[in-house]
Amino acid sequence: MADEPRAGGLTIVDVAVFDGVSGELTDGPVHISDGVITAVGGRPHPADQVIDARGGTVIPGLIDAHFHAYGVGLDLFRLEATPRSYVALAGARRLSAALSRGFTTVRDVAGGDPGLARAIDEGLVASPRYLYTGPGLSQTGGHGDGRPGDLELCACGGQLAEVVDGVDNLRRAVRDRFRRGAHAIKIMASGGVVSPTDPLRIPQYSPEEIRAVADEAGRRGSYVAAHAYSPEAIVAAVRNGVRTIEHGNLLDADAARSMAEHGAYLVPTLVTYDAMDRRGREFGLAPVSQQKNREVLDAGRQAITLARAAGVPVGFGTDLMGPLEDEQLAGLRLQVEVDGVVAVLQSATAVNAEVLGRPDLGRVQVGAVADLVILDGDPLADPSVLWAGADRRTVIQAGRVVSPGRLGAASERGSTP
């Protein structure tokens, strides 16, 4: 939604607080005015609206740093040929569903455009805060090139990915994305699961091409996110200016050290491989993609462990395509199994806010934007409350209750007692 909140005062009482950074819960209440957190702890403030959390826990609004609003199917070639009108309407529904799950911000890495962003800003679409890269950049025959190898077709595309080769063409494409409001730039730096003709491990784009993209992004005060699986692709990306490695499933210790040396972040997306393994065939995932998915499925867990050991900051993303989007909260469960609940809460809030360059998000602290989720339990004692259904959470965005759940439905208006 737009960043100009107009909500009245709101106080959340009888609540514990996870602030996004520390490993322990503190006591509420939390007070909000004009969409900003104005007090945490102490005595309740007078407010127009009071929510009794009944002993629950408030956490920062969740951030999905690898989301695809326009990822309405698993067949990349068919998706790129789908009319943009349908994709936009389906994308709006995907965004609304993500908001109801507690994701108050998403970073769309490979997709999005000014029209969708405008509709969100004008309140035409119920949506998380929406930061987009525009179509990802792919070399010919790369991860974003969905053409089968045995057909003569135009690599037109432009919804999730655009085929662009050569330094000069890449510079022009990057400049145009920033003209159109892009938050960052996405490149495809290795093969991928859903693309039909590229091996997973081989690096894509030359060092000169990656440097050109990173140079253009840096001069705009932005950064580059790279789809990359193999150690070779990861090292080539970070050495040439890439800031975030998306997926990184085949990471090894040397590549993790290189990421740490260059200040790069890892944004793992464990749930997409798990979901495609279980449900991909049902929804038409091609056999070659099923085979590639099995290669990276289990390795993603080890990648997180290696990144942590090297001191690489670890974020959180989902990368769910088509009907698999309903697995978004399961991504938290899978990452908790590897990293523990506190680390994952930090990854999906404060760390992802660092990735976005938005210190006003991902924290429950005075001065932060009041994007919050009230859970009906203690996630440190019972992590399952993190991935429970939407009815078990109240979602607040910029100080407004946007998905009431059980608690929000029981909110009271009037002065704080």
C-alpha cells in the first residue's frame, strides 16, 4: 500500500513483542499514531482503537524478499505468452493473499511494472508494500529464456524476464527499468529449474556484462539481485558487484566466504523446491524441470548452514509460482527446521529490511512504520503459530488493520482502559 498512512491512534495491549532483532520477547503495549510506532512498553496510551492481543505476540510485518506477483504458472514459455491483462489481475489476487498471511512487504524479483505499482498506491489493490525489479535480465538461452530448443520462436517475453545480451544493451535495459520505477535489478547468473535449455551449474552473463549492470545500479543508489545456484555462478556474481544471491542452493564453503568478503546477502527459497517436488507434476512441471529440481532440493538447507558459518547475512524468500503460492507460510517452517525460529524471524523481518535498504521496516521500535502481525501465541515457544492460518493472525499495515483474524475482530474502540 502507499507509504502515506492516515490511520488514527491504535494501541495493542496484553501482548509480548518480538522487535525483529533481539532473541527475546519483551512486554508491550505497542502504540501507533499516524501509521508509525510511537511507543513500545510502559503504560498504554489513549487511543481511538484498542486491540487486546490476549497474551499473543506482535512481530514486525513479514517481508518476502523473493516474490513473483506475475508468476501465475509453472510453464515459463506459456506464462510469457499469456495476455498481460490476465497476468495483472491474477497478480493482484496473489498480492492480496500474501497480505492476509502477514507479508506486509514483498520484493518482486523478476516482474512488476508501474501500472501495478500505481494501482497499489491508489488503493485499487489490497497488497503488501510492493518493491519490484521489472523483468529479470537473461542472456540468450539463459534462465529467463523460456523457448524450447527445437522451435524457432521470438524471445519476446517481458513479464517475468527479458532476453538482453551485450554490455551496451544491458546498460540501456537497466536505465529503462529505473525510469519505470524499479527498486533494484534482477539478473539470471546461472541456469534454473523451470527454464528448458540451460544447465543448472554453468554461469550466465560474462563478467563484463555483470559489471555493467552493477555499475548502472550503483550509480542510481540501488543494487543487483542475481539468480544463482552453483559456486562458480555465485562467485562470478559477487566479484562483479551483485549484492544479493537468490536461491544459492549449491553454495560451497569457498563461495560462502567470497559472499562474506563482498558483503553479499543470501536469500534462500527452500519452499519452492519442496512444493515443486510434491506438487509440480500435478500442475504441469516439465520432466526436465522435475529432474533439475531434485538436484537442488536438499542442497538448499546446507547452503544456509554454510552461509551462516561464513558470516553471510541470510534473508527469506519463497519464489512460489502458479498455484503453489498457497505454500508461502510453509517457507517459514522449512527455514525454521534449518536455522531455528529466532534466526528465521530475524531473516523475514530485520534482515530483509536491510536487503531492501528500508530501516523503517522489519522492526517493532519507535519511529518504524507500523507494519505488524499479531500472532495468537508465542512463536519462540511454539513456532507453529508462524505458519498457522490467516484466522490466527491479525495483520496491520501502516497502522491500519488490513486482515483482522480472531483478535482484530475482537478489537474495541474508545480510550485505553
